[in-house]
Amino acid sequence: MRRALSCVLLTMAPALAGASPFWDIPVEKLRQAASAVDAAAYPKADAVIIFDRREVEVEDSGLSRTVRHTLTRVLSPAGARELASQILPYDPLSADVAVLRCRVLTWDGKVRDVSPGDVLDVPDHQWLIYWNSRHRLVPVGKLDPGDLVELVTRRVGFTYALLDDGSEGGESRFVPPMKGHFYDIVPLWADVPAIEQRYRVRIAAAKALQYQIYNAAAEVSDRREGDSRVVTVVVRDFVPLDREPGMAALSDVAPKLLLTTAADWNAKALWFHGVQEDAGSFEVTPEIRALAESVTRGLPTPESKVAALNHWVAENIRYIGLHMGEGEGYTLHPAAMTLADRGGVCKDKAGMLVALLRAVGLESYAAMTMAGERIEYLAADQFNHCVTVWRRGDGEAILLDPTWIPGVREMWSSREQQQEVLLGLPEGADLLTTPLSPPEAHPLEVSIRSRLDAAGDLEGTMTVRADGQSDAALRRIYRNRLRAEWRAVDESWLVQVAPDAELIRIDRPDPDDLSKPWAMTLSFRIPGYATRLDDGTLLLTPLSARHPVGVASRADELHLSTEPQTRRYPTRVGCTRLVTLAETLTLPPGSRVEGLPKEARLDGNGRFESTWTVKGDTLAVKETLALTTRIVEPEQWPSLRAALVAFRDLAEATLSVRLAARKEVSR
């Protein structure tokens, strides 16, 4: 039935030639197209997209206008509720969107028009970034299963918010920042099945358009029409992806289309560099120079100066985005403005650091990246984050990120490893991928010395050492709370695995002091930690194996889902990591331990080793788990999963400690 529908839709195209717009289709033909859809073929879907068609016209300036025509069939009450209103987001200073038509073709043969005059223009909910983004809210109204919703919209502009001062009227203010060039990033996925998705662009043949379809098969037409080039891409019979816990971003694995007229990434890097220099974004004012000299006074090396300035920006320029007029997109605000406001988003913090580094004679530039998603090699504008580049005397480019390192000892957050970056260097640059940070750079070591008495009470000391992102995870727990609440954090390290735990003493660093890796020691007592049976046998799991620090910090090694057993898509963990759990547990004299787990040794993407041994009255526990990559490919998943399962199983392993029989005292 779905293939028959494709034939019906294709036969419509010739009839649309002429003066009428492509979307002006008679109701009868729309119903005919929908009738070819067998709703029974989608038993789990709440709706089905009959078609989603986009027609794009590109001017010589790079300005694009897109008319989008969709027809969606409601299949369930949940689908009716979802489609009862349509939200069309836009940024008023980089794009505009209008509703040309909205109507409902009801299941019983009626037609209900929704007047474009009833469409609401509503401000977006905003938090931390206040850039006046808005959306059109289309009040479709009550729907029933079987109804069809037709929507036609017109959008002009681009999707990245390079704001201007409004001095140019009309739609000319929506010309993209790289003037004369065109790009588009077209998601070809949806939350419901889509029978046909079509994208057609008309552009001057001289523009040298490049395009590529990812993660899908498509029908492609690429032809000349006079001085224009017309490219049509059609993807049919899309079925929503089965989401996997912890999977990579949808844009990495779902169908999408990228288009660009930029020659390559080097051209984009040259343009990005020129924009900032022409705008004077990194001008060193007397105030900036005085600040840079004050922060770096007495520091002997370039590395120490870079570290001091990087962390100063991280800790002293708060993250907040305000509507500041020209420059909200690719043009970084002047560093003097950021310093005066003591606030800005990632690009403002990056620009502030560039200016401070230049103020002390260090070569520095800005760079663009994409946090959380892959950047494809086609040079479309796939960026959502801005960072800083320091070029050392030997020419090596060092990445710095003052946005992501508050409370982090690193200069560049390793949560951004295996991530693409474009450096805005004066000679240009190609796209690069940040290297892996080895798990040894992010150690978490938990060492416990404890003693168990015959009543089942446990007492001892726990020492925790960490660095890299493991260090940052522990500091974050404190830094997200008021200082007055830090004592409560101190007491929380054990109570989630042992509610009766008593904190006797703690020695820990100031969480705001980044000069040394994290190291804390706490003394504790846990009454009744072991369960005592009637015959006196004690049942317990060693405290170290229960990983109390990981529980308190919601660590990946405990919370990353181990399902499914095999995966279709890559998985992302927060960061590479090396976890070491060790415990020396002194048992009551003469005890006999039963139920010791076998020694384990696993290799692969997840490396795991464990030994539990008893010598005399001492139980020794040693476990080591390494998460070796941040992005885990499907073929790497089984080894990581096996290591996680083995690690977590030991947290449930119960030992029996049989106490020595008491000797009778002779009279």
C-alpha cells in the first residue's frame, strides 16, 4: 500500500506546473493520497506523515526562502492531542516564518480551515540565554483519529542567530553571515512514520552547490534549468528509529541532508577568522591589559599564564546570554563589552580569553565546535559552541575552553574528546577531531581500611583520590550547593549505600581550590553493617565493592544502561575513566569466609580486573574498571557491557563470614 501511495504522489507533480503554487492541491487529491495509506501498517504510531515537501529558492546574496507543505494523518487519540497545535520556532533577527494555509480534512468528509490570522506569535521559554527567540503557535484545534492536517508555511532566513541592528529593512536582514553563500541542514527524521520527504532547491548554477545524504537511501535529481541548478532529494518510507539508552545524538545516526556552497572547511575557517578581526572582537583595551597583567603577575612560563587566564575567565565571566544586537551568531562581542558585563555565552567567554592572552603577548584565536553531535566533513554550518585556541611558540595549537572548565583542573574539558573542531586561524584550517584522553588521565581511586566486629559493626577510613574529569565530578557536588550545605555533602558519601553510617571525621580540600588533585579521607562507623544470622554467621558485601562514591556522584560506571545486549548505534559516555576500588577488611579472629567471587579479567573497550582474597583474618578486595573511549561504536559495545555487568555484579556479591566457635572456660 505504501508503494502505491508513492505512485499517487508522483503523478501530482505535472499537474502542479503553471501559475498555481506547488502546494495548491485540491482536497480530493489530498484525500486520495491519504487513502492509499494502510493505517494497520503502523500499529504503534500515533500519526503518519503522508508527505513533507520543501521548495527552496536561493538568491545570489545567499538569502533563501523555503515553502514547506505537509500532510499528516491522525492515527490515535494521542496523535490527535499532539497535532492539535503546531509550533514553528524562529529567531526574529535571523529568520521569519509565516503560515500560508492550515486546514483539517476530517474523517467524515468535512473541511475546517484554520485562519492564518489566528496564528499566535509567542516568545519562547528562555533560561540563561535571552536572545528573544520566538515561535508561531498554530491552533489546529480538536482532532479525531482519521483526520488529516494540512499545513503550508513559508520561512525566510537561516538557522543561526547572527543578529544585526535592524538598519536594513525587509528580508535583506536575513542574508546569511557568509554573504553570497548558502547552506542548509535538513533533518529527514521524525517521531512518526513518513511516507515521502522531499527537498527541492533552486540555486544559481555558478554557486557550486555541494550536498550529501547521510544514513538513508534517497532518490536524487540534479539538473540544469537555464542559469539555475535544481536539486531534488526524496526519501521514502521512513520509520522512526528505535532509541537506545545512552545512544549518540539523532543527527549522528538518523537520515539527514547537508547542503553548502562553501568550497571546504579551510574557506570557512578563513572567513570565521576574518569576521572576528574585522569586528575588533579581540581588541586589547587598557582595562583588559591591566587585568591580564594582574592575573599573570609573577608567573614564569606561558603555560602557567594560559592556565591562570583560562581559569579566571571560567570562574569570573558568568554564563548568560543577553540580546546585545549585532553579533549574536558568528561575530564575537568585543571583549571589552564582556568584561564590563562580566557575563556572556560560550563565544563571549572564548573571545574574552583570546583578548587576555593577546594582552600578555600570546598568540590566540577563536574556534568553533559542536558539543554533543558529530560534524560531517561537508562544510555546512554544524556548530553550537565556541572555544579558544592558543598557539604555542613551536606552532602547536592548544585548545582551551573557559565555558566548560569551571571547577575543572583541565584546560580543555575531556568531555569534549572525539569531537570535531574548526580553528579560526589566519591561514585557515581543516576540520580536526580532538584526540582520546586516556582513562588514566581521569582516575578515581577509592581505598578503604576497615574492621568488622562479631556484632556486624563496621568502622574504618575511606580515602578518595581523583583527577581530571573524575576530580571535577566530585567537586561539582559541592560547588552546586551553598557552602553552608557542604557539611551535608560530607555526610552523604556513605549514607546512600549504608543509611546508618556515621561520619566521625573528614579531611578534604576546598572544592574551589584547583591547585591540587582531589584527595579526601573520612573516618566512619556503620552499626549493623553486616546481617547477623541466628547461628552468628555474618552476611555482607564489602563496602568498597558497593562503590559508595560512585553512587553519590551518579557515576557512568553505575548508571549507563547495559541494555540492549547488542546495539545498532554508537553510545556516548561522559568521559573516559579509570576506577580503582580497594579494601583491606580485618575480620573477627578465626573467621572463615565463604562465597568469594572468582578472579576476573576482561579486555576490550571496557577493561576490568578483580581479585577478592583472604589471608588469615584479612579480606583484600581489588577492582579496576577502565572506560577507554567516550564514543563507543556498536562493535565495541559487547566488551564494555561485559565489563560493566561484571563490575556491578560484584556490588551484589554476598560473603558469609562464619565466626570461630567460642572456647568454653574451664572452672
